Amino acid sequence: MPPGSGFIIAGAVLLVFGVWFGWFGFKGILKSQIGKQVQLVEGTEMRAVWSKLPLAIYDDIYFFNVTNPNDVYKGEPPQLEQIGPYCLDEWMEKVGLIDDEATDSVAFNFKSTFYFNEKRSKGLTGNEEIVMPHFILLGMLLQTARDTPGALAFIDKAIDPIFNGQKSLYLKTTPNQILFEGIYLNCTSKKVAPKAICAVLQAKGAEMGVQKAGDNIYKVSIFGAPMILTQPHFYDGSEKYLSRVRGLNPNKQDHGIYMDIEPITGAAFDVRMRLQFNMFMYEMKRVHITHNLTSTPILHPLFWIESKVELDDSLLKPIKMLYTVIGVVKVIKWLMVLGAFGLMGYGGYNVFLANKNKVKDVVQNTVRKMDFNGQNSDDKNKMDPYSGSGPNDKIKY
């Protein structure tokens, strides 16, 4: 084997391995290892983090206060005033976990615990008075109008006793009542219509968020009402809904959804989920409390929520380590490629030198043969001791 050939072979092998490992092999190994780490196997660290988040989700809630409720009954658009944020710290966990190996799945229920964060709420206490659509009453009317519109007249008779003489679809309340304390329903009436409505509330209490607060007294939170979701301030929504209310100012920075996702692991570095909760409001001919409202449906904003998640250092540490490894591998793969070219270059240079010396030796050997074995006749005559000074000269005796 010519000198230097071993370096060329070693360089070629290193080049092939460097290209395979750096651009193909490492990615496959990394993907396989990440797949193993994110499996929700019982008893693993990933299962524990997934089951009970070790950090709070920050929920910032903004309510829309209606400043002209009487004018809305005259056909005017609602004038909205945004009040907030009312900030909650949400601690979320998954309970009642049931593993199904056959389908490789986990069944669970969500449990969320909310704490009011006074510091982040910037002086708001939750006791501020606001005016907004009566979400329980309006939800009952909308659901009836959709499913059994013929029953609206029956519902109309139950409104006064159940809702304590409510004369308007607008309710004067506080954020604390809406979020935590609930709106009370009076089911003490013996009349047919309210008794029938209350029987439905009692039967479907769990799915509607109805809780018993006393003898024939119930309370309902806002999360038990049927809602329509949009982006806040109708950002990126239909212009017709925006034109039917006043006081909204949609923009991407404040009202768009933002997600910063790490592409390799799928981990969320920073998330801003923003959703607005709305209800349609319009005149229903058989319901007195809706008379004089516009017949054109208004998609009425009630409130919107921004939910934020930001990973802390303890959760970012594995991801930072992952990127450190990726960075090291990038350096190594280029070092292997450069090293391979270096070895092949060095080997090639040695082969060149070896070939050069070999050619030189061949030339020198050829010259020697020509000097001693291949002279021409003139050279022979010049070297013949019996010849004269020239080819025609003779030695005289």
C-alpha cells in the first residue's frame, strides 16, 4: 500500500461517519430518546409533571361594563367599557387517571383551583359594580329559542318569580359574584311555570353548574351559561358583529393568540391564549323582557380572558441541556468533516510525494543506463584507447 493511503482511507471513513451522524443519525437518536422521555408511563417524572403542573396558569379577566343599558332598549348599540384585569392564579391537575394499555391512552378529569391575585390585579378587588347581560336568564331564553321555541311563552311566565322581579336583560352585579359567589335563583314559587323550570334546573344541575344554596334556592356561575367564543374585541372577526357594539378596539398585539413552541420537544415556552365570551341578544316576540330590543341579533361581549403560561428555570433546564447537546454535536460534526478532509489531504500529499520520489528514481536509473550502457558511436570512439583523436585518425607505430 503506498505511503499515505491509510490516511486517505481513514479520512474517507471519518467523512462518511461524520455526515451520517451529524445530519442523519443524531436526529434519529434524538427523536427516539425524546419519544421515550415524553411517554406518560406511570411512575415517571414526565407523568408527574403532566398530571399536576408545577406552576400556575395566569388568568387575566377583563369584563365589559355596559354604560347605556336603557338606550339599548331604544335600539342603540351597547356602549362597552372594559374593566380589568382581574387576575387569577390557576393551579391545574388531572385526577381520576385510568390507563388503558390496549389503546395506549389515559382517561382523566380536570381539576382547577383558582386564587385571586390582588398584586397583579392592580388595585381591583372584584367588588366593583358592573352592568352586563344577565347570562343565566339570557342563556335560558336562547337555549329554549333554539330547541323548543314554542315554549318561550311558558318561560316568560317563570322569569318574574325565579329571577326576583327582573325587568331587564341587563344585570347589575360584581366580578366576585360572577366568578365565585354565583347568581341566585329563587325556586320557592308554587306556580306551574317556575316549578317546571326549577325541576329542569335540579335535574341538570351538575352539567349547568347549578349548586344548591338553601331550601329551593340555587346559585349559578357564569361558566354554566352557553357562550359563543371569539377573539377579544372581535379581533380578526366579522365586521358586522363589531359594528353593532361600541367601545371595542381590536388589535393583534393585545387581542391575538400568541404561542412560542419549541419545535423539537413541542414544549411551550410562552403562551398567550385569549378568548372572548359572548351571547346573542335580540327581541323575542313571546318574551316581554326582550321587547324593544333590536330584532337584529347583537353578539354581545361579556368578558374576555388571557391565559398565560411561562416556564420557570426548573422546567427550562432539560430543554437548555438539550440545546447544549445539539450545539456540541454541531461542532463535533464539522470537526469530523474538517478532520476527514485534513486526513485525506495529508494522505494525498504523502502519496504525491511518494509518487514524485518514485518518478525521480526512475528517471535517475534511466540516466545511469544511458551513461554506461547506451552511449552512441561517437561517444564510443571518443572513449576507444586505440582510436585517434577523431573517427578517421589512425595510430601510427
